[in-house]
Amino acid sequence: MRARLAALALAVVSLTGLSACGFTPLYGDLGAGSSLSRISVTTQDDRLGYRVREQLEDALGRDGSQAPLWRLETTIEQSRRPMGRRIDDTATRYELTVRGVWTLTPVNGGAPVTGIETVTTSYAAADQPYAAIAAQQDGEERAAAELARLIRLDLLRTLSNP
């Protein structure tokens, strides 16, 4: 019983000290995480751009009921490189590199902030045409998800340091 009371008292004292130091949680209501839902995302009009936009909106928790405070524009470039060769000189795997350049602009005007993120993923080459297309699209989906995660982290850093 005394151990529980001592632990509770220690927790209350440490939380009181933490609140007095000016600590603001990154994902709290007053932190940068609450602003992410008010960012509108624009990407290029192709399959990979659509996937990146979809992943970014999910990662940012886009709230369509509120007017956006920022506009995020992204430009996506991808390159595919064969890796590993069979005896007939065909690739066994492909390396997909996706480079995303983003610009965050306040809607009411102000200086934009830019950044660049690069993601590399790989996928197996298949002999069957449908399997090859499915593997490539899976690689693109994984790259889009990772790129969205990295851009989200950049945006959190940007918005938490005004």
C-alpha cells in the first residue's frame, strides 16, 4: 500500500515538474500534430502521384470539414534499376527509387518551406506478366507509404519550429 502511494506521489510530482518546464507534446492538442489535419495535398496526376497523395492524406489525418491552413505541393520522380541477373541476362529484382520534392505554403500568404525526401525499395521480377505488374505496383505502394511517412516527419519538424 505504501509502495503504491509513493509511486503515485512520485508520478504526480514528476508530471507537475514536466508541465512547469514548458513542455508541449508533439502530438498533443497544442502541438504541431494537431495542425497536420489542416494541410491540403496536391500531387501530380499519375498512378504514383495518386498513391503518394492518398498515403499523405492518411498520414496527416486530413480533415475535409475544416478549411486548410497550408497547401502541400509535391513533385514525384521515380527510377527503376534492374538488379541481379539470370543466365539469360534478365533481371531477378528491381530497385525502385522515388524522390519527392515538397513545398509547404501557408494559405494566407507567407514564405514557403521546401524539402526533399528519397526512398528506395526493391521488388522481385516475375516471369508472368500479371505477377510482374503486381510486384511493381506493390513496390510503388510501399515506396509511397514510406515517402509519406518521411514527409510527415519533415512537416512535424517544420511546424514545431516556427
